[in-house]
Amino acid sequence: MYRVAICAIFVALCLTSFPILAEDTAGIHVCVGVLANAGGRSGTVAQDTLIKSLNKQKKPPLTPVPLGSSLPDEALAEAKQKTCEYVVTTNLVEDHTESGYGPGLSGVSIPHFFVTTSYKLNKVSDGAEVSTGSLKAQDTSSSQNAVGFTMTKIAAKVDGAINGAK
């Protein structure tokens, strides 16, 4: 009888500790808006790339939450509804292509895609700006890949800003 009581107490303690552990590993909720001014490409593809990059951040663990809006004010309102702690919005501010010649490829023109993406990270509680900036990238295969590179860089900036704010 004594062993059964000890086992029951042990099981009860284990079951009550699982929700606490789940809350600790959930991480900081960061809402992610759709890329604004995507220029004919899918803003949600860029959003997905940013979400995947944010998921890779470990300290502190971040929990990205996709939003349907690309406008900062609308994204902030939507982030409040989804109970996020931070909201990040992105905007494609430059997108152009230049032709160049690759090494060893005489007479073959290779397109170079250049993009600049700006981002803004705000606290949802009061709308205060935590971090902002513009990042550039280039790629020879597509402008969508170049946008993806800027999203990876933005994830690192967001992570650094959130770590600095803690």
C-alpha cells in the first residue's frame, strides 16, 4: 500500500510538471507579416523563408506565427489578436537585374539579381520599435533567391534584437 501511494504521488508530480516544461520550451512568440511590395513574386514565400530561419534560432527559442497582413499597422493589430510578444514586417524596397559576364565564359551574359529588403521589429504590447534596417543580397539564379538571402539575414537581426531586449 505504501508503494502504491508513493507511485501515485510520483505520477501526479510528473503529470503536473509537463505543462510547465511545455511553456518553457514554447519560446518567444514573434508574428511575421507577409513581404510587402513583393513585385510580382509571392510575399508568402519570403514569409515562409523568414519563419524557417527564425525557427532555427535557439537562444532564446523563438516561435514564429504567420500573419496575413503586410502593412505594419494591420500586422500589429493582428499580432495583438494572436498574443505575440513581437511583430516583424518586411518590405522589398529595391529589385533590379544587371547583366554581367562570368569568369571563363567568354561572351555569355549572366543576369545578376539585386534586392534590398527593409524590416521593422516592434513590441506588440506598446508598438515600440525594437529594431529596423535594410539588408541587401544578390544572386545569379533568381531575385526570389536573393530575397530569401535577405530573409535569413533578417532572422539573425531579429534574434539579436530580441536577445538584446531581454
